[in-house]
Amino acid sequence: MVYNTFGNTGYKVSALGFGAMRLPMIEVKGEQVVDEDKAVPLMRRAIELGVNYIDSAPYYCEKHSEAAVGKAIKGFRDKVYISTKNPIENSSGDDWMKRLENSLQKMDVDYIDFYHFWGIKLESFKSWQGLEYGPIEAARKAKEQGLIKHISFSFHDDAKNMPEIIDSGLFESVLLQYNLLDRSNEDNIIYARSKGLGVVVMGPIGGGRLGAPSQVIQGLLEKKPKSTAEMAMRFVLANPNVDISLSGMENIAMLEENVEIASRTGHLTEDEKARVVEMMTENSRLAELYCTGCNYCLPCPQNINIPHIFGIMNNHKVYELTEHAKKQYAEVVNGTGWIKSADATKCTDCGVCEAKCPQNLPITKQLKETHAVMTP
């Protein structure tokens, strides 16, 4: 396993982190819970293979992830850094502390190594400045008490808003999105590293999208990687400013493949990186011919999330991630996806969306095309 110095903390962290958001699940008395007979050995195997950073959150795995992580690290606490998150549901410092105490209890630990302000937005962060006892002061107090070792944040806001959060000086590491399909945080990764923050990448496989076979993506290199997931992981690990690539691994096979990749060095040459960036930029341009994702077409009177539907189509049409695209669309049809949307058949040809589209796209026609291609 390759280890990197984690910002100014001085810690040596494994290039591969274990994301405990997709642990094996099982139904017990009508409730989905973590299958600990599989999940605990899986995480312990990761530790045996050199992974020393495990990330969880209160709501992962139907709220059972933290407890499973706590059981997995019993007897291994000194070998692993644990990370979890505070959803900050209001501006009360007392409530912030209660959520921290709940995570400590669930994980059955005395302290958390990296405790994240979960998915903060700049607007919310600024609103907490100056509060007598809000989330910021609660975090500082928790650190003084030794309940957390390092204050961190995870980020889903507009990329341009991250530098101001970094410049607050509160945080020692950041968890952000970055992958072949989404390079919007590339400059932020450089900036965070320059300011001494440890950098953890979530979604290196694009939330699972890049786990599906794609000759387009595997063909980015002359010597093709054996899988699209390998290509995606190598791209992230090749960034010298990334300390940890965090992967949600569901089974031993996925774990061992990722460990093998993360144990290499020299993931991409400079020429290969330039080629990958050039080709993915061109693919992104082609995707925008179908939809730029500007959202001006919303809201749809029939509750169709048009950009999401067209994003699914782009996964098929541009990146040849057809297997994953059909799975995504099936979730739309069945109403089981993270992003809620009616399926494309609900379109009534009212034309409201087309009147608002700055690209003048034939949206109703493309919706019908997407449904036809994405369904058996």
C-alpha cells in the first residue's frame, strides 16, 4: 500500500480509503440493516491489506454504518483513522455536540480522528460566524476536550465557494468530489493542499457510474486498463495533490482490486494525463450537445427532472456506460433513485421546457428517445 502525508497533520494515510456507505445489507424483521457477518470481516480485511482510513456517516446504510465500523475496528483502533460527519441540522452548538456524542456512542470509541462538517455550503458556514455557541464553537470545544482530533469538512457546494471555507483556518482536511466525469474541484484540490489541508476524494468511480464497462473510457490509454473502474481510480490517484481516494466497497473482490491499484506508483505519465484530460474534455463537449445541465428547463409541470434524465442518456451515448445508465433509468421508473424524477413517459408535450431552454434543444423528442433506448 502507498501512504501519503496527510496535510499538516503529519499522519501517514493509505492512498485507498474505505468508504463505509455501501456495506453489505440484509433484511431483518422488515428492516434493512448492515450484514455484519460480511461487513465486519470486509473492513478488517481492508485493515490487514494496509487501508488505515475508514469513513462513515450517521445516515449511511440506513443509519447502521457507524455501529458496523465500530465493531470492525475493535482490536484495531491504533491501526486506523476513523472519519464520520455531523449533518448540522440547525445552528445550535448543544445540538451539534449531541450528534457528536451519538456517533461516539454508536462507534463505541473515545474520540474520532477526522470529524466533518457534513456537506456544508458557504452560505450556511458564513451564517455560523460569530454565534456565541454555534457549530463552529462546539467543534473547537470538542477538539479541546479530545473528543475529536481534527476538524474537517465535506463539500457539495459550487466549486467557486470552497476557497473561502478553506481560508477560514478552521479545517485540517477536506472531503470533495473528483473523478473523470467531474473535474470541477481540480483547482480546489491544489489550493487545499497548498494551505496544508489533507485531501480526500469521494466518488472516484463517479458514484458507481465508472464501475460499468466502457470502451470509450478504457480506450483513453494505449495500454487499456482491465476495467473502467481501474482507469477511474488511476486517474484520481495520479493527482499528486490527492492524499486518499475513498471507495465504497461492497465485497472482497472490489476491495482487493482497489488495493492492488492503490499499491502501485506512477499511475499515469504526464503525456497520458494530458491525453486523458483532452479526450474527457472533448467527451464533455459532446455531452453538452445533448444537455448542458443548466436547469433552466425546470421545474417541469410533470415533475420530470429533465437534466437528470439527459445525464443518464449521456452516460450511454457519450461514455458508453450503458449498463449503468439503464440501471439508473430503471430507478427513475421505479422511484427508487436518490434523485427524484418522473420517468420520460410522463411528458405531455406541453412545451414549457423547450421555451426556456437556452440551447433550443428538442427536449420532448429527446425524452421519448431516452425512454425508448433505456427500457427493454
